[in-house]
Amino acid sequence: MAFHKALKDLNLLDRFLFAEAMEDPVIMQMVLEIILGREIILKYPPQTEKEQRKSPLLRYIRLDVWAMDTEDTVYDTEVQKEDTRNLPKRSRLYQGLIDTKLLEPGEVDFNQMNDAYTIIITPFDIFGKGLYCYTFRMRCDEDTELALNDGATRIFLNTHGTDPAGISSELIELLTYIEHTTEEVSNACQSDRIKELQRRIAAIKSSEVIGVKYMQEWEEKVIEKRKAREEGLEEGRAEGRSEGAEYKIFSLIRKKMAKGCNPEEIADILEEDLSYVQEVYKFLESQMDRSEEASWDSWRENKTGEK
């Protein structure tokens, strides 16, 4: 059985604690204010794991934390512990799915679309430049001073940054605290807001109700893994996996994708090699509107062709 972290040992990079913490409007507001460097007043309580789906027939994606401020700006904030090598394109998908929900049916004035921020926090440097913060907005290639002004902003935050240029010391402290969510780290911070974050998160970690919820979620995951093993996944792990076993794994990966799971979650649940799951996942991204059988046939044809 996989190692199970105690609730008190979780960091904000762990999705469970991140979701529980960001449901607190005060925490969400403080985190956004530190990241963006301006005052933010939330209009509604944050929503965690908000579902976005374009069609009942297509895959949905779960947004970690969704919030809106009093100026109707939308914020999608995500944490990602594993480098899946696809976060820039995944952020594009997040942005597109958010945009589809911003106008009422029949509305033709696209200027009514809300400004939207997609914020992804990682413990690795996606772009390899050593920055703590990478902010992207659309600009013209031919005239870089010409901004598109479409209201969309994507921000990638790197807890392992080395170049502090252009960002506040408070943001650097926040990123350190997100990766190491402890009283010792908060005490070493100069920011009063981070000390307040620690006070509130300590209350979450000591909550008996949240402790039970965390244990139940973990137990459900263990049961799901056990069921997967009982369905014959053990045979599929062998190097010479049979076509029947491989199809079973292919089918399960497809089902987990349809539920919004990412490759790391699927590999964890099925106890499969992450690189294999990523390969199938990437193939299936363009196949979700086809039947499972048709997708499988195409997969087998591709694999046969590679040989």
C-alpha cells in the first residue's frame, strides 16, 4: 500500500489541503492579493474542483479552485506537483473551457466576457529560466508593443525560482510556504499575511471533521486501487502483457480521463507506469469523441506500425 501522509504533514501543493484551504474566502483573497500585488475583494465564496464541460459526450476537467471578484474577474488557481510536460497546453484548455462559460446563451457582445486569470503553481521550473513568476498575455509578433487586450492572463508560479527580479519578497515567501506549509516556515516570513495563512491552515489541519474527510477520501482511493487490481491489472504489468490485459488498462485509462483525472492521478490509481499512462493519455486526447472500440483499434494499428 502506498505511503499515506498524515493531514498535519500535508503542504499546500497537496490537492486536498489546497482545496480545503482555498474554500476559505480570506485565504483565497490573501493568496490572490500576494500573487497579483493588488487588492482583491471576492464577490462569491471560492468553489473547489469546479466542473467544466463543453458537452455531455466530451471529457470534463476539474478546476482546482475557481473564484470571482467584485469586478467580475475570474480566477482559476491550480497546483501541480508532477511535471507532465504539457502544462502550457493544459493551461490553454483551462482557459478555453472557462471562456465558454462566461457569456449567457445568445449573447453576441463579446466585450461582456470577463477578464480571466489562470494561475498554476508548481515545485519545478517549466521554462527553465529561473524565474519565480512567468506571466503570459497575447501580443503581436510583428509589433511587441501591441497587446491584444483580450482579458486573458496565464501565470505560472515556480516555488524553486532563483531570480527575484520583478516580484515582491512576499510572493517569494508565499511560494516557499506553499511548498513547506509549516509553522517554522511561516515564523521565518516577514509577511503578516502568511502568518495569518498559517493560523488558518493550522486550524484546518487540527479539525476533526476535515481529518475524517481526508481519511475517507484516502480509503476510497485505496478501495479503487484494490478493485483495479482485482480486475486483472497485475497481469498487465508484465513486460509481455497480453492484448486482453492491455485492452483492460486502455479502457480504464479512458474511463478515468472521462472523469477528469490527469495522467498522474490515473497512474496512481491504477498503479501503472506513469510514462505508459501518459502515452495512452496523449493518444486518447484526440479520440474521446470516438467509441472505445474504434479508439482501441487505432491504438493497436499505431503500435503495430511502430514495430
